[in-house]
Amino acid sequence: MAKRKAIHINEARRLLDHARIDADTVDVSCWRSTGEIIEYRGWRVKGVNWRGGWHRLQNPLNGEVRAVRDITIFKINGFAVYL
């Protein structure tokens, strides 16, 4: 069977939800509104708002929390994300 290279945004959301439940770390790449790329490597998922379309990520080193809109995520754990 061929190795997967990309996943759908809904599967990426499920992956983030499972990471939150299991307290796993994730690697997320996303865009800012300016087009700049932000990379969160080894961050934990702390919260989710399905209706609002965002996840809260926490840096395990210093506890910093960032809200990331799901629609801006283009890569998660090495998989490209498509709409």
C-alpha cells in the first residue's frame, strides 16, 4: 500500500483531538494573516472550539498558549493538509 502524503482538514482536526486526549505533542505549521509561516514543534493541544474553528496549543517548555485557526494549518506531523 502506498504511503500517505496528505490528509484532509477533518482528519487533521481528529488527529489534534486525539493528541489532546492522549496528551501527545504535535508538530504544526500554519500561516499568519500576513502570510508568514509559524511552526509549532512539540507543542501540546490544550483546547478546541469546533464551532469557532480553532485549537489552543501549549508550549511544554514555558506554558505559553497560542490559538491556531484550523483553516490556516497546512502541515501537521509531517502530513500536508488539504481542504
